[in-house]
Amino acid sequence: MSWKSELYVVKLKALSGKEYSKKMSFDEIKEYLEISTYGKTYEDYIKPGLLYFTEDLKTLAKKLGVERIVPMGLFIRGIYGGERKKGEEKYAGLVVVEHSVEGDMFKFKLYNTKDELIVPVDYLKKYGVKVYKMIYVGEINPFRINRYLDTILSERGEAMLKKFLEESLKLNERGISVETYNRIRKLIDELQQPGIIRPLIRDRFYVVYRRVRAFTAATIKPMSDDIIIKDEIGYIETRSEDVAYYYTAILNYLAFKVIEFKRTFIRTQYGKPVLAVYIAGLSWNSMDEETKTKVVELSKRLHEKALSKEYSNQKKAIEDLEGILEFKELVKILDPKVNPISLEKSLEKVSFR
């Protein structure tokens, strides 16, 4: 026999001059309790939490009407030469500031170095090396990706990339400075990359969001087969352009609500912002067609209007959204669509007071 457990909200009214104490019995305070139905069964209430805590992202993706939810991109270290520690010298980064193919030679210059390295083009195939266009967390603002970082990696894994760089040093040792040599040597010791690199699929649409603190988001459609996402970023993959623009708008809206309610973002988000969308009742599948159409249109216009600039923190970037007419309209449309209790529960997943 199936049954549903009803939930209730209990609030304590004023005690008419009495001072509340935990020692008071239920009979002493029951007349001061205000009881109302929550509007959901216990089973429905715990469903969103189960989706996340059982790490069933496939089910969550299905609920949201998307292909995949990826809570973290590729784990790569050495992009900008690592964090400079006191007393330590800078080292080279995997970011390529210049690169070209001239005849049968490949020329490239790594971040934090002064000299260009020249190697046979055949080395690229031999070691599986490519220059990828990487989406980096520092380049994501609300409704905007400022730029992609040209980054040198090997599709055959970390060891092959290190061998490629070692061979590059051997061939160029006499023509580069000691400083450049030492910085690349240090990079070889420090760099990390995954064994398999899976670029984004060209004919899909993606919502990419910061998975550290403020989960501001932007929509992209890969125009090439060499776009990758670094590990400080989570993303949603979908076949639909409209769905991607919709969820980008919703994520930025929820990030705005964290600021508006004077809450603090948790540090590590992973898939929590996507779960927050579902808990708030703002999934694509649950929204009416008229609202979806308006949200998508506004999201596209915001991608055109959003500022391409560097922010010291994303709180300022979110605050700047308030000055854009289309974002004001977006908030005005979404606010009446959200149950206040559901919104509070969703924000609890991604922030605290």
C-alpha cells in the first residue's frame, strides 16, 4: 500500500509577554504555534537532495532536459606557471603566447618566457601535441567569455607532453637564454594534465559556469574541435541553443539572488548550482512556453551587451548586471515564477548566511 507523508511549516507566534525557553513543555506553547501545510509531500521534498547526494547526475540531466552535466572540467596544472611562492622563481606556463607553422617547422613561445622554441612539425604528431583553445575560469563573466587561452597539451597524456618539451629544450638549448631554459625545465617538473583530452563537441551548445564561489555563467557553441574546459569550471551540454541560453540566464539569476539576499557563496560548487536550478522549480521542463521564450531572448541580448572586462571578484560583475535593462526585465519575469520557500532551499545548496 503506497502512502504519502505530508509536510507542515510550524512557526512560533508571540508569547504574549512570556519569554520563550527550551525548557517549556509542548502543552505550554502549543497555542502559540502557527501551523500550515508546506505544499509538498516528504517524498517530493527529499527528491532534489537525493539527486545530488547520490551523485545521480544522469537523472538530474534528464529532469532538466539536457544531455549531460559535468561538474568539473579537465584537471590541468601549470597554465600560468603555477602560484609564485616566496623565494621561488617564476616558471614557464602551458599557455602559448605565440605559435605558428612555417614550412616544416613549428614555432612557439610559452607564457613567462622570453625566447621562441623551434621544432620539426613532425614532433607534434610524434608526441600527440596540439594547441587547444581553453576556457579558463578567470575569463568567465555573467553572459560573457572574454577570451580563450591557447594552451599546449598532448592528447596522449602527461608523459608525452613532458617528452615533447624536453626534446624542444634539447634542440633549442644553444639559442635560448638560461632563464627561459630553467623556466621550461621547471614547468616539465610541475605540469599535470589528464591522460585523455576530450574537447567539446562542435554541434552542441554549452552552459559553462564557475564552480568556485560565484557560479556566473555563459553560453558557447564550439566553432572548432579544439575547445576544452579547465577544472575550475562546470558545464551543461545540450543539443538545443534555446535550452543553453535559458539555463545560462537561470544560473546568473540565482547567483544574483545570492547577492541580493546578502548570502555568501560556498567555495566549491561542482554540480550544486545545477541542482539549485531544479530545486528552485526553474527547470526548462517545468517552465511555461511564454516565459521560456522571453528568458531565451533576454539571455541572447545579454550575451551581446555584457561587458568584456576583468573583475577583481564576481560579486562586482553580478552587481553590474543590475544596471542593464535586459537583466532587470529578466529578474522581473522570473521573480513571480519562484516559490519563496523553494528559492530559499535552492540557495542553501550554493551559499550560506
